[in-house]
Amino acid sequence: MRSKQATTMSDVAREAGVALGTVSKVLNGRPVGEEYRLKVEAAVKKLDYQINPSAKALKSNRSGFIAFIVPDTTTPFFALLTQYVNLSLEKRGYKMMLCFTGRDSVREQEFIRMVHRHQADGIIALTYTPDLQIPAGIPFVTIDRFFSVDVPCIASDNFGGGRLAAQKLAELGCKRLACLRIGSALVNEPSKRKDGFVSGCMELGIPFEVCNLPDGSPLSAFEVFLKKSILHADPPLDGVFCGNDLQAWQVVNILRRMGCRVPEDVQVIGFDGTRMFGNQDYICSTIVQPVPDLAETAVSMVLSNDFKGLPPLICLPVRYQPGGTTRDSKTEA
């Protein structure tokens, strides 16, 4: 049987009794008289007119989607960032192509090539490939990793956050501090957390140690370090800053197995602002990243009409949040 012919814009114009140009303006969100807009919308509904996204993209020379390349969505920070990037894109009428890499360099590069071939309108990426090849001719915004002045980067103030953690631990009475981190060997923005912590300790003149381990290191290395610095040191370590909240949570568990009370004996601060079940209590005292602002800024940058005029690096402010692993007053929401 012959299929019913699809409704066209001309059909909508005839049904509404308006010019074809008026229908086009209404469908594209351009201003028209209220009477005309209502007529067109009523005709669209009556005829069940469907906009052809492929034809619209061809006419505008835009695909309508942005690729978001991220290691995973099991890590709470990445999951929350993915949610807010998607929300920021949707409110601008864009769709998100989500690509998981698992920190695999080959997959990262393959995704970028694939997205470029499919003519995405831009790419937002968290990448870990040392020699990543970024294609020319497509807006590319990175989160947490600076490549060059030609590739805009958005990040939290990681250095300031590390410095703030040192200041807070000292302010809360700690006499000997340590920074514990397992992370990428790449020079990226999160690696500045350690540098900020060291700077804060030096400014305060407070003794400190650093246990900075490469990705893939066993958690037992933290346990060895903590036993040495707490059980066999005088004075013992009593304040710890961790590279992220997951590591802080792991360290708290190690400390408690060692018989240390948290926060009475040892206070711990993480980084990210992770909450239980996504929106409940913070899992530890933490330096909170402004995730909604990170996502909004990244999307604004990748869709900018003046992409080449964007600053090479934008750092957004962080804040401290008590979360039960420091001797603060009652945890605030």
C-alpha cells in the first residue's frame, strides 16, 4: 500500500492561512505577530507536522550535536559533569554524543577521529593521551588539561584548592600535614592541587610530606606511608589532604583500620565535592568544584561565535566544605 505523503511546510502555511516565510519564522523561533504564531502552531499540531532534523542541519551547516569525551560515568565527578554538560547543551537546542574512553589512549584518539568524521559541531573532552592529535577545523574545548593557546581549557582553581586545604587543616589545629595522591603522570590542571598544598604549607611554615604515586599504584602504598608517618613518627601526622574524594574515603578507611580516630586523631580533606547518592551528605570534608559552572562554561566556549578569541585557560573558584572528616562544627548542606 502506498504510504501517506509527509506533511510539508507549504501544507502548514495553507492550513494556517499565512505565508510560507511566516511558518519558517515560527519554526525557527524568530519573532512574528502573536496572532500569526498561534495560527501556525495550531496548524502544526493539527497536521502533526514533523521537522526534518537532517534537512535542517544541512541547511544551517550544523549537525546539532556536541561530542563529550569522558573516561567513565562511574566516577562521581565525571557522572555529575556529564549530567550538567547534557543539561547545558539541551537548553541551547543541542544533543550530546557521549563517548567513554576508560583512559585508553587509543580509544580517545579513535573517538576524536570518529566524531570529526561525523561532523559534530564541537568536542568537549577530558583526555589522558600524552600525544593527542587534535583535528583542525572543529571547536575543541578541554576540561582539566591545557594543550596550547589554540585549545581553550576550562578548570577549577586546583592550585588554590590545594592551598586552601593546607590552610584549613592548619586552622583546625593540625601540626603535621601530608598530601596523598594517586594520579596521572601527565602535567594537567589537577596535578596543581599538590603544588597548591605544598605552597600553602610553606607559607604557614608547617611541616609536611608528599606521597605522590602514579596511576595504577596499589592502595597499600598509602597504608605503608600512613603507618610510618603516624605510628612510627614523633610528632605523628595529624592532617591529610588527598587528590580526590575517593582517595580521601579510602584513606579514612585505612586510618580507622589502623585504630586512628577520624577526625579526632587525624583530619582528612579531599577534593571534588562528592555527595552520597549524588545529592545527600558529602562523603568527606572536601574542596568543592563548581561542576554546574564548569559545564556551562565549557558549553558556552565550544559554541562560541568567536572561538578563536577565547582565553586559553579559565579557572573557576572552589570552596571548602566540611563533611565529617575534620573537626569543624556541624556539616552544612
